[in-house]
Amino acid sequence: MSKVPCPIARPDFRAKAQPVKVEVNGVPLQAMVKEFSTGSFGWYLNAKCTVQVGDTLVPVQIGMNLTVVGSKEAPKE
């Protein structure tokens, strides 16, 4: 299977990417622009909120990566 080429150059991503708005259970959050240690780039979110399960409020931790497909292979300029 062939790999999908990255649709954006690394310098363009660095210069133009903005935080991504995310909502979890009604709580507005922002995933921040990040270059991962793997060489990929995208956005990262780490937060805590509560989710109601029946009559109980349950604390949860959120960990989310949004990785640009093909970014690991993008030239490191």
C-alpha cells in the first residue's frame, strides 16, 4: 500500500497552523499546534472535565492527537 503524501509543507504548517477548537461534553477546549517527537505534526490536547453518568458526575482525562496524515515523512526543513 502506498503512503499518502503530506498535503502541506512543514514550514507552511509551522507558519500558518492555528489551535483547533474542540468541544467535549459541552466544554470548549483548544487543541494546540504541535510537532511530535515522532516527526509528525498536528495538534495536541490534554485536559480534564466531568461527564455525567446517570446521577453521577465522573471526572475524566482527555488525551487527543490530531495528526496530519503523511506529516511524518514530510521533509524536515
